[in-house]
Amino acid sequence: MRRWRGVVPVLTLMVLAVLAACGGNSDGLDESELVIYSGRQEGLVGPLIEQFEQQTGIATSVRYGGTDQLAAQLLEEGEATPGDVFFSQDGGALGALGQAGRLEQLPQGVLDAVPANYRADDGTWVGTSGRARVIVYDPRQVPEPDVPDSVFELTEPRWRGQVGIAPGNASFQAFVTAIRVLRGDDAARDWLAGMRANDVQIFDNNLQILDATGNGLVQLGLINHYYWYERVAEQGAAAVPTRLKFLPGGDPGALVNVAGAGILRGSDHPEQARRFVEFLLTDQSQAYFAQQTKEYPLVAGVPAAPDLPPLDSLQSPQIDLSDLSTLEQTLTMIQDAGLT
């Protein structure tokens, strides 16, 4: 099993919480402004937050970081947090905060803006954009009919040394958590062990997997759909040798996860926080996600990027995304499998 460019070790939420606590609660933040904890990268959502400020006149102070790190920090800070809004990369981190009682109930009108399966059952968070797990493959090495229909096929001998994953990536971790929720811990543990035994290739992130597949270093990889579509938008389809397969039949590898937002309990700026969450669900913001990040808009009537299969055509497994909150157990399982 080869590791590419040094994988960042997987940390548990307990360790992250300790590190977060050591970092202090309000350094670099202006608590007189709307304080946003963003697990989404500044280069990705910074321009959108600037649009919010310009259109509403509401000043913001943003703390950027890994979604898991920020969720752990918010749990550590509790009621003393300076944060008003948590803008998360995935539903699991929001679910963890909701289950800990750290999120306020959102107005029903906000919740109703997106389909029920892309928001919390208890009304504490709402999805803002969607992304699908896919298999990226090299058609020069693997004809489309031969690409597996299930991630569980990837442990078969024919794929030995030919599959790329990024176990340090939050989306991969959420996907493994989905296996645990859907199939049980034993099935997830067996799959991880089978992947390691099959000489799975480890990369730092989805882009490295996309490049490795295109360069023939591996034949298949597990990524989110939008990395490929962003690459095609930048370089043109003719310059991108790889293709995507959206898995059928509700396979865990077809998981559609969401970025989302929730208002933190005890927020000092609840009205401004509500307006920010509402702003993320406007046609303007939804179009931004579709056009700039190639994610799926979740609000009806806003078209996805060209050539994406319709969101309602994807065969994602039926799962409450809040149930992806048991991340610490998943991180331990990945580490125990030797994939860090």
C-alpha cells in the first residue's frame, strides 16, 4: 500500500477539541459583528460572504477551519462561544452539534426551502448545496461497463493496487460513516480492512486522486463529483481523460451529502444569523454554488451546472444525514485499519 505525498494523520474529535481549547475562543474575531464559523474554505465561500455583507450591510467576522475541528471547538466552547452561525462542509458535523443541543430551531420557511432529506429532522440545520460521491475512472484502462456498481466490489483482486482514496478527507470519512449507519460497524470495518489488504492507494485529497487517475497511476478513485466538473470547466472536456460513474441502487458509494448551516444556540446576533442562513438559500447563492463550485443547488428552480445528471435522478442511499455525526468512531476505525 503506497502513500502519496504524506497523508495527514487522522485525529479524533477528542484531540481536536483539546487543540481547539488551547487556541482560545475569540482570537482574531470581532464579536460585535456576525461571527461565522466556516468549515468551507475561504477561497470557495469568501466571495459569497462578501456579497452578503454588501447586500445586507451586515458586517461579518469569519473563522475558517476544518469542519471537524470547528465542530469540536464549538462543542468545547459551549454557551461561551463567540460564534453565531456554523457553516459546515457536511451534515454529520451539524448533526453532532444538533444532538448536543448547540443549535437553534430554524424557521419553518427556511427549512421548507429544501427537500426534507437535505435538512435536519429536528429542524436545527438546513442543507445549502449537495455533492455526490462517485467513482472516477480512466476509460483507457477500464471500459465503462467494467466499472464497479458498488464500492464493495473494490476489494476484489482485479482492483489490487488500482484504487485511490483520501482517508484524511472529511467527505471520505462521512462516506465511511454512511457504511456504518447503513450496513453496520462490522461491514464498515471489513470493507476498510479489505481495501487495505487490496493495496489501496492513499492520497491527501480528491484532486490528487483525480490527477492520479488521469495520469494512469490508478484506474479508479473515490471522489466527490464536483472536482471533475470543475476540472472540465477549467480545461475543457477534451483535456480531461477521466470519466465519472454515479453508482446505482442506493449503494453507500452513491451518498449525496450536503454543506449546510445552523444558528448556534445563544447567538448574540440571532436576526443577522437568520438572514445569513436565508441568504445561502436565495437563488443568487444557489446559482453561485452551481456555477462556481459545481455543487448541486438544493432550492427548486435553480439549475445545476450543465451536463450534471439531475439531482433527483441520483440513487443515493436513504439516510438521515444527521446520523453521520458519529465521526470519532469512524476516525478510530479508519486508523485501526491502517489507512492513516
